[in-house]
Amino acid sequence: MLNIFEIIDKTGRKIHLSKERWTHITEPISPHTYMANYLEEIKETVIKPDKINPSLYDEKKANYY
């Protein structure tokens, strides 16, 4: 399995979190290390976000809040 999770968001987009990205997020030198304890919250935010902002730099990316 190459993904930690794969879900469909509220707009119908298929979203996944790859093992490679999760490792990057949780590695000791990452500024996001604190997120290691919030995997379920990350998943829930992607499934039921309050807000989705499209990326200014990449049309395939968005920020979920």
C-alpha cells in the first residue's frame, strides 16, 4: 500500500496521503512534526472541511481548513 489513506472529498475529488508525504511531515527535522498525532483529524478535515482554498501555484492542489 502506497497511501496512508484515500478518500473522496465533499467536491467529489479523490484525495490521498502517500506514505512518502506522511514520512516527510513526521520526520524529526520537519516543521510539521507536531502533526504526527493528528492523522485522524487531518483525514476528517479533508472529508468535511469548513473551507477549501485553491492553490495559487498549482491547479491540482488545494488547502483544506
